[in-house]
Amino acid sequence: MSTSPSLVVSQEGRVRRITLARPEKRNALSVELCESLLAAFDDAESDPATGAILLDAQGKVFCAGMDLDEALEKGPRGELEAHERLFTVGFRIGKPIVAAVQGPVLAGGLGLLCNAHVAVAAMGSSFGVTEMRVGMFPFVIFRAMAHVMGERRALELTLTARIFQTDEALRIGLVHQVAPEFELDDRANALAHTIANQSPFVMNAGMTYLNQARSMNSDQAGEIARALRTGIFRSADFAEGVAAFKEKRKPVWPSLG
């Protein structure tokens, strides 16, 4: 399991918790933190004992985006490739990501949020695509933003760089639930555990379809869906799921091993 001074990684049952741990820097995305996040996601992806990933942060700010002090001091280095991989993680990873966010969620922080598959925000959180304020366009996060909220909305938020609140975040699909801050961790943790305890075999098939079908036309996506669906129908997990449903009990998935 990956470790880093700016990241805390822990395992709770089948949930891998990845926590941004630079509260003194508003969890700004330094090169080191980006690389640590990538390593943590890759570790979770390769671990059969992990069914879902819970992404959260220490402190009152989820993430303020790029570490501007580091960017001004060192200029662009190898982080561009790291950013491209980090801000497309939700398009390629096979484990669902649940995000729990609080306080300001800005710039690259919003990019992380858009790469989550399920998102919960604390009441009073604020959001913004603020790159234009410092003379930058959000190239590396724009694709994920457009996927979540639509290209036109993503462009409006980019061009205005305005700050918006949880009610709008909920309305445009950026988050799925809003909770009182004291309930944020419990709510997100419960969601992550619910997801993590679904059939690993079926979850993998679903995430494979989701990630592959995005770049396909409808005929190609249909072929992938038919193949995956046939495999599920023939699986022990499907047989167990049907039996458990009929017997009114919780399923015990054979693919859990």
C-alpha cells in the first residue's frame, strides 16, 4: 500500500480510503501529491481485496487545485503527464471512486471530483473552475468536467470562473448527495461500503463496459455489452444473486473467493 507525507491511505474492509493530507496548503496538488495519488489509485486497482475507493481530504478545504507556488518556482516539468493520468483516472479505473468533499473544491480539486463515480458534499461547500483567474485554461480537467455536466455548462463555469454552491452542484450533477458536515464521512463511507460489497465479477464487467464504450459507436458498444452480459448470465455470481433474491437473503458472491 502506497504511503506519502501528503497522502494517507488505509483499508477498511473492502474500501480503500485515500485522504489528501496537506491541510496547511489547502491540499494543493503538488507534483509529489499527484504522483502519490496515481500510485494509490493504481494500488487499489490491482488489489482484489478492494471493491471501492473512498477519496476524501483533511482540513476545511477539500482541494484548492494546483500548487501555484511550486508551479511558479519550478515551471512545467514532468507533471503534465501525471496530470493527464490523474484527471482521467475515472475514465480508466476498474474500481468505483466515491468522493467526500468539504469546503472549497477548486480548479484541479474540482477535476478530482469530476473523476469520482459517486460524490457527496458537505453543506456549505463551494465549487469553482478558477484557472482563468490566474491566466490558465483548465485543459487537463475539462474533459472530465464536460462528461459530468455537459460541455456548454463546463465552458460557462470556465469562462466566468465563478464560485457556486452545493445547490447548483447538486442540480448540474456534480454531486449526488449533500449532507451536514458532521454526517459527511458516515454518509460517504456507507455508500463506499455498499458499492464495495457488490459482486466483484459483475462490478468489473460493468466498469469495463463503461470505460470501453465511451470511445465506441453504438454498434461497437452493443457488441461489448452483449459479450459481457452473456458472461454474467453464465457466472456463479448471477446464479447466487438470483438464488439469494428468491430466498430473501444477502448474497455470498463466489467471486469474492
